[in-house]
Amino acid sequence: MKKREIVKAVLFVAGIILFTAACNKKDDGPTLDFDISVPADWKYYVLSNNDIVYYAQSPLKTSENDTVAEDLVITKNSATGMTLSSFYTAYVASLDDDTTYHQISVLDTAINGVDAIQLTHFQTIYAVNTSNGDTVHLDAKLQKYMMLHNNYGYVASFNALTVTFEDYKEIFDNIIASFVFKN
């Protein structure tokens, strides 16, 4: 009888320890199915909001031209049954309604062995100035990489003002060179 009470007590304590450990387990949040590296001074976020899965933002420089942070947005959309070409065509069709969209170039490329399409274009970006509530119109240059992986289409979009894009081009190139899908 005493032995059974000791076993019950040990099991009870073990249960409390397991329960406490489970409650204290940190929720690491959403996970990515790719790896990517941004410069150490950039802020980045792993997201699970709709189709946006990753966002990174550069710090502002002291230059008078650098008034808006450059950024990277990675989206993930279902692309079951699509080819890279058809995914690209559908993506560009969604931009065609924007009269500020002006294509500069389209190139077939590869990112660490994965076929990709590189799209570079101009576009006016609208933002709200939070200090006074006014809408701000920003002339931007964007470089996007479209890829397919496991029935999903990915778009990695590097965004900068037209006046700062060339200053960030090498950084953007280094970031996309670090992009690798996990197995």
C-alpha cells in the first residue's frame, strides 16, 4: 500500500513537471521554408499574415536622399499546377492595372540552383505620413525574383526609392544570393 502511494506521488510530481514544461515552452511563431540573410543592421520579421511571410527593412542613412527605409518583402502564394512562366504571367497581370507600373527588364535567372525570373520595374508607392495623416507618393524602383517551390510561388521584392536604388543594389544582390529553400 505504501509502495503504491509512493508510485502515485512520483507520477503526480512527474505529471506536474511535464505540464509545467509544456506550459513554459516558448512559441517560436511562424517558420519559413527557406533561409535568407540580411545585413546585421536591418530589422526583419517572420510573418504569417495572408501571403506575406518575411519582411526586412534597412536603417535610414544620413544622406538627404535616404528619407525612406529600403525593404524586402517575400510573399508566398499557392501555385499548384503552375509553371514559373504562368506564375510570372499571373503576377504581372495583377500589376497591369496600376498605371504607375513601368517595366524595365525581365530576365531568366537562378537563385542557388532554383529557376527564377527577375523583374525590375518602376512604380509609385503610396504611404501615409503618420505625423500629419497626409498621403505621400514615392517614386520607387523595385527588383523582384519569382520562384516556385513545393506548389507555392514566391516573390522576393526589393524596394527602394529611385534615387537610392543603385546605392542598395549590391546589398540586394547579396541578400538574394543567400536565399535557399529548405528541403
